[in-house]
Amino acid sequence: MKSVYLISNVQKGGKTYLEYLLPALNALRNEYNCIVLQTSITGLSQSEAEQVLNYPVEEVEFDFIANLNSQTIISNDAAVGRLLDESNFAIFIAHGNVGMPLKDEYYCSEWTAYWDAIISSSRSLFDLMKMGLQRYRHDRNSLRLVCDTQSQRSDLRKTSAISTLPVKISQAFSSPPESVRTSDEYVVGLLPTQMGLCPEGASLFENMEVVVNAVKSQIPQAQIIFRPYMTDFKSAFVKEMCEQLSRYSWISIDTTKGSSKDFYNQCDTIITDASSGGVSFMLNTCRLPIYYVPATSENHPVVNAWLAQMGNVLPIAKSGEELKELLLGFGLLTPEQSYSIYKNFFDSEYGDLHHPDEVFLDLVQKEHDSRFCYFAMNAAGDVSQRTINDSASVLQ
């Protein structure tokens, strides 16, 4: 029986990022000899990881991963790609269920370019990835960028983008779910993305006063839960901000390091700057997030493209006043109206996509010939294949 290696390596990723491997494991475990590996940086013990996956997990060093040869490898961490030998067919499970308004014009291609296949549910993410990866490979080929000389593996290769339904969402809502909250309860989650990813002046950290004041002015009874990205807790800046916010009785800091789903279930809405967790919150709860994306002095092509993609399908505020208007408007929406916004987004991003069980099996069997290929890009940055029908991209 052929072996497939599944590798968890996201620093302090905990249960939230380990769960990205679960759909692949469930799809493949009866057809292949699945070997699950994790490194010591994930923030989970071996037994904790085994409990999440209900499957044996082996903890290994990076040298073990680097010595794997001629294998099929699936990972939740893009950084693993640089470790792998050229002989492996490597599949990266992209994080989140939507593209992100990042300042990086290459859209993280310094990490994703080393993979043979990238699997994601999001049409918007693939459009941003295609734009960033093309720019990255053009600049690499013209020597504007220098490669990572320590990598065993080339970043100039064929990369296939593989589409699937959201890998961490069991099923879509078919109607508005019943609310179990009382009318005087309202919890707002603040979910900044990882420090350094947003354009200067656009992160939630830099706009905390504006955001908190907007919430309290429109929803005086609101309780706020602040959940920084897991690796940002070690930042002196974030530590100081947490100390300042925790002085208010109506603000709590989420330091549980638990699954993001537990956080989502506590919140009536989530405000984020760029995190795909805003959409994941909506997919898990059928409640609406707000993306706070203020204008900055610099032009950012990825941010501009994201705003063009999402402007008609997600609640986006570009100023404190717009944020107040959205918060007030949320209180006036009926469950049916909220569901309509959810359904419109779901259909535009994931309509006609297939279940992860089917997609992972087909990809492992057929590799670049997978019938779920959204596009394939060669080493020069040319798109050589696009077989999944979808609505027109704003980037084309």
C-alpha cells in the first residue's frame, strides 16, 4: 500500500491548524498508509495531536522531513516546502477560506512557490495567489529576486491550484440557524491577523482605539474578546496592548490557545483587518463579520484586488464612521437578511466545488492531472491550464 505523509508544522498552530490535516486524513486513511508527523513547534503534545485526529502521530525533527524521498507529502505549513527533497510530490493545504488584503505583492509566494500543488476552497484566494505567484516567478526569472540557496527544492516549478469545498466546514447552512442568545447579550470578537502582514496603518493593532470606540458607541452593552494571532503573544507590543485592554471589565483576552471554533461560537460578530478567520467565523456560525480595511498612503495591488473581489459580498468598513454604520446596521438585519448575505458569499466563492474526500483522493492519484485543477502555472509564470469553470475573475 502506498504511503502518504501528512506533516503538521505551524508554529504554535495548536488545534486550529492541525485540523487542516483532518479532511485529508479522513479522505485517504482507508486507501493509503497515512503517516502523520508533527514537529515540536506546533504547541501540541503528541498525545494531544492524536486526540484531535483520532490517529497515531509521530513527532520528528526537521532532518527526518528533509530526508524523505519520492513520497507524496501533504502539509499545513508552507515553510515545509523548502525542506523537502525535489523527488517528492508536495501538497500544501492553504489556510483560510478567502483571500486576504495583504501588503505582500507576491502574496506569500516566497513560501508557496516550492509546492507542486496548493489546495484551497477559495476562488478569491486563487486569483490573488495567481497574481502574486506570476509576479514572483517573473521577478525570479529576471533575477530581480534571489532564490533561497539553502532550500533542497526549486521554487521555479509547475504548481497546480486545486479547488475544493472548505476543508474545515462540514456543510453549508440551508436556512438561518436559530439564535440561543438573549436580546441584551452581544459579544464582539477582535481578530487581528499576524503582525506585519497588513499595510502600514491598516492593522487592527494600529486602529484599536477607533475600533473599540465604534463598538461601544453603537452597542454600549457589548462585551469584547480580543484574540491575537498565536505567535504574536510573545511581542512586547502585543503584551502591552493586552495589559491595557484587560483593564476594562468588558474586554477579555483569549489566551486559551483552543480551537478557533470555540472562539467563533462565543461571538455575535467579529471585526478583523485581514484574517481569513472573519470568513471562517461566518461559515461556522452564519453570523456576519466586518473587515476593517482603512485607506493608507501607499498603493497596494493585493489590497486593491481584494477590495474589488469582496466589495459586494462581504461587510467592509474603510473608516471609523463606516464601521459604526455597519455595527448599527447589523442590529437591524433580520436572520433571513443575514443568511442571504452568507448565501451570496458562499455561492460566489464555493459554488460547484467538490467535497474534500473526492478532491484529495483524486489529487493523490493523478497529481498534476487532477480534474479539480483550477489553474496550473509553469516555472516561467505562465498559466498553462484552467479546467474548473467559474465566474469571471476581477483580475482577468
